[in-house]
Amino acid sequence: MTRIALGIEYDGTDFRGWQTQQDGVRTVQECLEMALSKVANHPVAVVCAGRTDAGVHGTGQVVHFDSDAPREMKSWIMGGNTNLPYDITIRWATPVSDDFHARFSAMSRRYRYVIYNHSRPPALYRNQVTWNHRPLNIEAMRAAANLLEGSHDFTSYRSVHCQAKSPHKTLHSLKLYEHGKVIVIEAHANAFLMHMVRNMAGVLMTIGAGKQSPQWAAEVLAAKDRRVGAATAHPYGLYLVEIEYPEEFSLPKEPLGPLWLPDRLDAG
């Protein structure tokens, strides 16, 4: 048996999230496993680095699976993509050691939340960005974001349905960038809670619109109560863009995405 890691990109618009559910529910995992099973000529089960919700996109998702099928890496890529729907792409494939695990070997995850800040809604990217018609004060949002960095109890920023054993996470960085009329919130942490990025985005947009002061972000955090925060931001603008692993696994490096954004953004 060979363990293989894949880099996956997908448009989450028409999926009910990553994880396989009951029959008739379209998920990324189900479509990927069906495609890989055709290439392998045997059932394939994949393990992902981080499950994403309905409507959420991925440019840097990583999965692993085991197979005894004698296939070259390019066959997994080309054959997999041939059998995948239009909204999922395998970006790369590489053999890894048996001790590699897409989820448990990961050191950190990075998400980007993309906001189109304009008085008129977009037509072409309506499912790839979150539209906010109110002018947003990015400096106020940055000041608030700085208060959330570090190791904290993020109870106020997780879904009431979150099943994580602990609300304590380490947010390595929470940065905001401008790219024309687009504002990007980039969150880098050891791990994330359910809806954590979307709830932080909701708080930051409320502050950016002038409805609360930057200090409110810290007050919400200290309350340890989801009810005191802002509404959960829409899923459309959220992207899982990078999973960080130890160098020993030598996984390929790809641009963070989405592809119409620069790989490394200017902090301004």
C-alpha cells in the first residue's frame, strides 16, 4: 500500500460542505472519493486536513488516501480530474510516508475571507466574495484584529453547534489587506473552531461599519458567550487556502488563492 497526498481546490457554492452525508446530498468528499475510486479501480476513502461548511471554498485543502494500485502521480492528477465535476480540481499529488496524516500532521491552517466593499453587488463573483455595501474602515478593523491574536478561549467566536473538545486555540495572526475594492481578512492559527473565521469576520465588519469600537472585539472574546457577538458572516467569501506541515514531508507549495488575488498581499 502506498500513501498519497493530494492538494485540492474547489468551489463550494453547490456543495453541502466537505463531509459525506446521506444519499442525495452533494459533498466534496463524496465526489472526490468516487473519482479516485475509478482511477484506482478499488474503493478509495480520503482523509482531509480540515472540513469546510456548505458554500465555503478551498484552494489549499490537503487529503491523503492509501492505495495498492500501480499508478504514477500524474495518473492520479489527470485521471482524477477527468472524473471530477467542474467545481473540484486536484492541484498536485505526491507519495508520502505512512506516518503522514492530512489532519493530525498539520501544524497550522490559513483561511482568507474576501469582502467586496462596494455600493453595488458583484455579478460575476457573487458566490466567491461577501458583498458589504457599507464603507468599511479597514484601520479600525485592523486595530480590532490585533486584539484577537494569541492564545485564547474563543467560545464567543464559535458556533453553538461546534463539537470541538476545547475552545482554546492559538491565532498566530489575523491580518487585513486591501486589493482595490476587495478587503481580505487572513487568519492563521494552529486550528479553527466551527464558524470561527466567519464569526470573527462578522465582528470585524460590524466594527468597520462604525457600529462598534475596535475594543468591542476583545469584549466579545472575554464574554465567552456566542450570543454577544455579531451575526455569522456569509460562507461565500471564505477560503481554506493553506495547510502547513513539517518540512520533512516535502509537500508541494502552491499560490494561496483564490487565483484572482496575489499570492502575497500588501498589508498597506
